[in-house]
Amino acid sequence: MEISQTQVIKTISKQYPCLEEILEEYSKETDKKVSNNNSDTVFGFWMQTLADLQLLDLELSGLTTSYKINSINRTVKFNNDEKYIRNRIAHLDLIKGKPTLYSFITDLFGDTNAYAFHNLYPYKGKFYPRVVRTLINAFNLTPGDVILDPYNGCGTTTHEASLMGINSIGLDINPIGNIISELKNELPFVSEKEFDKLLLKDLQKIYKLLENRKRTHKNLTMYKLMLMIYFDTLDAFTRTSRYNRKGKIGLFVEKFNYIKGCHYKIKEFLKKFNIEIKKAKIQKGNVLDLQKADIKKNSIDAIITSPPYYFSLDYVGKDEIAYKYLNEIGFLKETMPEIKNLYLGMRIRDNLKDKKILENKVITYFDDLKKSVFEMANVLKKRGKIAIVVGDSTIYSKKLPTTKKTHNYAKDAGLKHIKTIFNPLLGARNRAIRGESILIYEK
Ligand SMILES: C[S@@+](CC[C@H](N)C(=O)[O-])C[C@H]1O[C@@H](n2cnc3c(N)ncnc32)[C@H](O)[C@@H]1O
């Protein structure tokens, strides 16, 4: 049944409803019609691949004991744990007709990946946040547990764990990644006043200060935020002429306003669901020596991680502007080449000096990958779970068997294989990687 404009207007008590009020009334009506039955438990609207279906199954298997998936009707049936599942699951839009917390937050941000501060900065090779949420659910982790990501990048794992109120530790060799992870961790605790007080003229002044290598805020979190928005703006200009009409300051202000909007929405979300965000522990460190990073043997409940895919992305080079600037102002001591040398497979091994650089790097990459799998297995508690997301890169038309090798290293490290889910990257621009495998083990 169509709803007419007069019907909508009639349901609004005010004589002159504003556009938002009219749209709100329409959207209530649409919500009711999406499902065949108002008591349905319905798949996420974005679910389209077999991997999505497998991930839904995996998520449910961690959250409840008995359930039935109907993949033709895109519905699920289960009897217990309704409230618990509604607050945690990523792959369902509605449970018995009521929206899940995940569908609320993704609707609020208008995106199933760029919600909360996940889209703070375009870090290369980052996770899909919903995959992290799915794995946290599959492992049925609770607030007392500790999750580790020793390749934490820009902190997708730690940010998602924080939003779910679960303790986490994020480690990475990349200082830029660590700054972004710290920001995701700290921004929810910044007051709205800090954002609201910055008017256009203040932002223009801030941009000029940054250009002149001057500090913009006493508050370190706000200063780091301004720096990252500044680097992102400059980087965008080196890559495309699309923003020329806006100008650098225009783009800087636009990016600031985007983050301000995220900040406002995240506060609204936390208040509505009465969520106490758990700050993660973000630290600089090398996955090849977790002891040195003070991560003890048998101390971690779950690891959710993804090592760098050999050569497919230049994780360090992408942030050249940021490294140069931060070195210049003394914020960062290590230079870009120094960081690159600590990267998995990037260091040049002395005993292989006489061999060709590429061969040297491939061998070093697999040696390092193996060592990192052993290190991770070592810090996991007995029965602790680990999910490693990997893909096979192609070099000179040859595929590197990274997935297979990782699987063998995990078995050698004494981990018990539970499941592998292959997730095709259908829209990926990088044709060299067809998809990723999520390898899941228990210690
Ligand atoms: C695929 S990315 C992970 C991205 C992350 N999942 C995210 O969502 O941002 C791989 C990460 O491994 C890090 N890395 C490379 N070598 C490392 C090492 N030896 N120790 C720790 N981290 C390292 C890189 O800096 C990069 O951030």
C-alpha cells in the first residue's frame, strides 16, 4: 500500500512540518515494508557473497547455541539470547523486527565500513570493521577478555573492540598508523566544545600555523588530529587535481567537518546505547619480538590480525609527507627508511647480501612471517583463538603462496585449524589480489 503525502502530513501534529519531520514519517513507513513480516530476523541488506553467509554463520555460532539460517528468504530463526545478539551482531539488520545496534550505527553514519572513526584517515590495507566485529562475536569475547592485533595498522581491531567494550592491545611498527589508532582511542573522550569552538576563521588560522610548522593546540589529541587532517589534505592534492577548485584550505575544512560530524554521531550513539567505550593500549613494537613489547606468554584471549601482503602495498611510502613533516618538527625520531627496514620482509639480511634484492626479500618475508606466527601462538592463552587475514600477491605473474605458507606455519606452531573463509575482493582496484582468506585457529 502506497502512503500518500497527505497521510504523512496528517500524522505530523505541527501545522508546518519541516522537511526532516516529513522524511522521518516516510522512513518509518519504509522500515515496516522492507521485511515481509514485522517479526522477522533479517540479514544485513549489504550481504551478497557466500563469504557473507559463512561469516553470518560463524558469528551466530559464537553468539548462540541453536539457530537456523534461511538463505533464500534472507532470514534467521533462533529463540534465546535475543537482546545480547541484537547488541553485538554485524550481519543482521533486524531481530524480530527490531533494528540491531550495528544497523543503527551504520545507518547513522550512512556506511557499513566508515562508521565511528574507522574512516579517520585513508590508511593503506585496512580491515573491514565488520569482519573484526564478526570475529569478536565468533570467539564470543566479553569485556574481561584481551584481544591483540600485533599488525594493528590504523587500529581497526582496537577501535572495534573499544566500541564493543572489550580490552585490546594494538601494536605496529608504523608510527603513523599508531598515531591514527591513538586518535580513534582518544577522540570519543574529547568534548564537543573542542570541535564547536573552531569556526571557519580559526580553521584557516590553524592551517597556516601547520604550514609554518607551528603547534596548533596545547591539547595533544587535537594537535595530532589537525596534523593528520593536514597530511591527508596535502596527500590528496599530490594524487589528483579534483580538489583544485576547493583549494587546500577548503579541503582541510571539509575534512575537519567530516571528523566533527563523526564525533557528534559517536557521542549520540554511545549515549543512546549506554556504552562505555574501552580504551585500547596502543604501542609501537615489532611482531617479531612480542616479549620486548611486554606481551607475556599465554596472556592473550584472542588475536585478530592481518600481516602486510608481500609487496602489494607500499604501507610506508604512502605517508612520505607525514614522515618528512614529523621528522622536521622533531615529533618523530625515526625516518621513513629506518621504519621501512623494520617491515616484515623489508630488512636486508646480511647472510644473503650477495643475492639479488628481490629473492632476498621474498625469503626474508616468509622467514619473518613464520617467526611472527610463532610469536603470536606463544602469547595466546591455551584455547585462545586466532584469526589471520591473508592474501596472495602476484610478482612477475607468479602467485606467492602466502595463504598456504601461513597455514603451514600455524600448524607448525601447534595451532588447531578451525575454519577458513575465502572472501573475494570483488570491487578491488588492485587486480593482483583476488581475495583474502580468513584463517581461524585455536591454541
Ligand atoms: C595489512 S596492514 C594491517 C592493517 C590493519 N588491519 C588495519 O586495519 O589498519 C599490515 C600492517 O603490518 C605492519 N607491520 C609490518 N611489519 C611489522 C612488524 N615487523 N611489526 C609490527 N607491525 C608490522 C604495517 O605497518 C601495517 O600497518
